[in-house]
Amino acid sequence: MLSWAMMFLIVALVAALFGFGGIAGGAASIAKLLFFIFLVLFAVSIVMRLVRRV
């Protein structure tokens, strides 16, 4: 999932570079959403791993 977020971030940067504001904004929003979902899933997996060890 982190790779998808990075891909959308790159798409947003390239679109912004060429002046496509709407596409860049949309891709940046998707990248931000995927990144936060990744962070939540990562935190949940760390907590679950710590709970299983105890």
C-alpha cells in the first residue's frame, strides 16, 4: 500500500510540474489517504504483534 501512495505522489508531482492542477490535486489527495491508511494498518500490526508476545 505504501508503494501505491508513493506512485500517486509521483503522479501528483509530475502533473503539477506540467500544470495540470486538477489531476495533481486529485492524485495528491489519493496519495495522502493511502499513506494514512498505511500508517493505521502499520500501527495496528505493531500492537497486535506486541499483544501476541505477551
